[in-house]
Amino acid sequence: MSIVKWSPMKELEEMRRDMERLFDEFFEPMRRRRWWGKPVAEGVIVPNIELMDRKDELIARIEIPGVDKKDIDLTITENTLTVKGEIKKQEETKEEDYYVSEIRYGSFSRTIPLPVEIDSDRAKASYKNGILEVVLPKKEEAKPKEIKVEVS
């Protein structure tokens, strides 16, 4: 066994490579994306959402560009919102004709748990510029109530 001269620069270089590998694994796009602790498989389309609370209603915005509105299936229950659909490829192109292909095609589904009970009969949806907006009116008992306190 031979003696090797210790080099602090070599140690730092190894540490830098380990940190790069750690960050690459952590920030790896889509394959590492998680939804409530459950890993999402590679190639699965998961639309991004915004869920906002307005006084009497919830507003859900779902990002689904490239989807025709006739291909969107929306299901609303008292405490969940489910969006299903399909992103279809516009034309057939041979795989060898591509330089880069990052757009995902195929079916998607996303179920969003709602924090309050919803009156699904009065829900409305609109689709514009790749954003599906769903207005979900709260049930009467779920709406915040104001109580005035009189000071004596």
C-alpha cells in the first residue's frame, strides 16, 4: 500500500460533486414532483392549480394549455373537484424529425380536495387561454358568519 499525499482541494472538489448530485436529485423536473408526499411517475401529466378563498366561494384555476374544451371532464362533489382530459398531438411527426420534444401529450387527471363544503349545483366553469377557472359557491353553513359584539 502506497502513501498518498493529502490534498484539501481534492476534498473540497469531492464535497462539491456530492452537493451537485444532491441538488440535481432534489430539483430534477417532474420525476421528483410530489403531491402530498406521493411521488408522481415520470411521464404523468399533473396540471398546476391555484385554489383561492373568497368570502362566499372558492375559485380554482387549473392550468391545462393545449386542451380543447370539449375534451375536459369536470366532476364536483361537496368536498372534491376532479378534472380529467387529454392533451392531443396536433400532427403526426416522425421521432427522428425532432431536435427537442418537451411537451407532454396524453390523458391527465387531478383531484383537488376542497377545504369547505360546496354547493355543486351552483358551480360555474370557464376556459380561456389554457386556464380552466371554476367558481365553487360555498354551502350556507360553510360561509363565515359575522357576529357583532355589543360593549356595555
